[in-house]
Amino acid sequence: MGLEQALVCRKALAKLRNDPLGHLLDGFCDWLLDRGFARYTIRNHLSNVAHFSEHLGQRRAAPYQAVNRQDVEGFLASYPSLCRHRSSREAHLRRVRYSINRFVEYLFQEGLFDPLPRRELHQSLLDSYLEWMRTHQHTAAGTLGIRARSLTQFLRWLGPKATPEGLNTLDPSEVETFFLSYAQNAGRATRRSMQSALRTFFRFCLYQGYIHEPLDLAVPTLRTYKLASVPQGLSDAQARRVLECIDRKTKVGQRDYAIIQLLYTYGIRGCQVRELRLKHIDWAKNLILFEASKGGKESRLPLTPEVGESLFDYLHNARPFTSHSHVFLTSRAPYHPLPRSNTLSAIIDRHVRAAGIEIPSKGSHVFRHCFATRMLKQGHSLKDIADVLGHRHLGTTFIYTKVDFNSLKQVALELPEEVAR
């Protein structure tokens, strides 16, 4: 049985099995073991779930055959006022919530958890918009996710008006008010994302007949200048210092070194690192494939010795055994691919800070800018750089001409001499 693999004390085993959730814990324990959790971690999860089981026992003594969202929310709401813990209270509550989330994940997969879905008022409208974008605009899945997150903020702001009937009463001034308020605390890229989401949404609404005037024209245009900024990245020396400061004696360090070595060597996007699969590495031909992203082109590039060695070191010595085909996985169980872009950004930020480097941005793009600048200084043409970076249009690469100081010096005009009369 699962519990015997994690616990030795017979008294503790008997107590867990007599609780309202006791008959579910053997399967939960096996589930954790299959996903690579250490026995020490499993014991902590069982201890935290026991608090949940005790809470349910106060409501009903009979065993629970299933759990629902109300059970979980009721426990998480009441437990903070009851818990007594010698260490940090907030840290303990955070660990309890994490254990309950793992337990709920197990129950959900076994069909023993009723999520009681609560559809928000605007959900059907949002779903219709996303389907329209998918079928009529052929929008990529990643872009749909961004549009959905932006639009959800606007629809929640609308409140009761976030229905096909309510939209008919929407005034252009309300659209302007929301966007200007939102833009005050948002960066340029975030503003542009919200701007695009609102405009396409209002075009959808006009197409469906929910509104009778083009409200997309009411979304303000905030003036921005193309190529107005200089790419913010690491210098080549700084990038190499980041690599040198990574502790490659640990499994996490071996993974992070391989990730940053890829970013430094090829200038790829963070999403291309996260989506890299084992099949994309052709060891026999010394080639590596990076799939297209953001409407660009895929890149099949030579596998350099440095990259090959770092990947082999990670795959052979540090990567967990799992059925996932992604190259890079989380370092703690349950092992799975790196879930989000900010996960990768946090890895890079940690190592940039460890190297003692202070720059405004610490995401994966700092290595992309470093790579493009390095290629430009080595005399490669913009076309070559665009091909390696996967840019479909040369204009996207043109921003890097602003950091080609040697070429800029050559085109600079000399100051006119003063002529005496």
C-alpha cells in the first residue's frame, strides 16, 4: 500500500486511515511516488492534507467519496485562524495550500473532485470572440491566450454590461476612459496588446451585430515611434561572465547553464528554448532545430561543441527520467516542461544578479540582443542576422543598426569649418 512506503509509525498510519479522507491517501501517496516526489516531501504533503481531513471530519464523520470546491475553499478560509505553528505562519500556510493543490490535482485526475465551475458573466462572449479570431482571423494559439488575458480585464471592468445586450449601450467615452486609465500603469508592449485586443473585439461585436457603431475607433492611439529606443541587452563580456558564474556542480546549474548557453550562442527566443524537444537535436549530423515563433521562420543551425557539451551534460546527468519530450524540465517534482515565459525570466534574472550585473531588463531577450549586436560587429549582413534570428521581415532586424557604432561613425558628417571673411 502507498502509505507504508512513506510512513513507518503504525500510530500515524492508523490515524490517517481513520480520517474522512483516509481511504484516498494510499492512491495519493502512489501518485506522488510515480511523479518523483521524495519520501520526505510526501510525508509533509500527507501531514498537511491531514489538516484538511480533520476539517472535513468536523462536518461529517462518514468517509468522503469525493471532494468539491466548496470543501477546499471552506478549509482554506478557516484554517489560517486555527493553525498554530512554531515556524513562520505564512510559510506554513503557503506549504499547506501547495499540498492541498497537489491533492486536488490527484483527485481531479481520478474523477473524485467536483470543480463546480463558475462561469463568469462575460465568459460566453469571450469564448465566441476567441472562436471568431481562430476561424476567421487564423490567430495563433499563443496570441489567443494574450488576447484573452487582455480582454478579460476589460470585460470585468464592464461588469453587467459584459453581455451582447449590454454592449449595445456602451458609449465611446467609456472605452476611452478604460484604456487611458489602463495605459497609465502599463508599459508600451502591454498597452499595444490591450489596444489590439480591444480593436479586434469591437470589430467582432460589429460583425455579430452586438454594437451598431465602430467602437474600435474609440480606442485611443498613443503615439510611439518605431526604432525610437536602443536594444537593451548584455555586452558580450557580460554574457560570458553570466555563464562563468553558474555553478555546474548542481543539477539545477547544469540545466541553467545549458539554457543560457543556447540563448548566448543562437540568440533564440525564450519560447523556443521552452519548446525545444529531444527530437530537435540531431546528434549524428550536429544540427539543432528551433521551431518558428511569432510568425517567423524555423531555424536549423549547426550544433556547436559548447552547446553540444552543455546539453549532453544536462541530459545525461541532471534531467529527470520522465515521459515528457521537452528538453528542459522543472528541477522539482512533479517534473514537467517550463510552464511560462516568466519561469525562464526568473532563471535568467537569478544568474544575471549572481554575476553582479545590473541592467534594466533581465529576460531572455537580453541574450538575443547580445547575439545580434555581436553578429553585426563581426561584419554579418542584416539579411544573415535576420535568417538566424528567424525574422520573416528585414525591417524587424533593422533596430540593431542603432548599435553598430562603427558604421555610424563612418556615415557621420564632419563639422563644417568656420570661414573667415
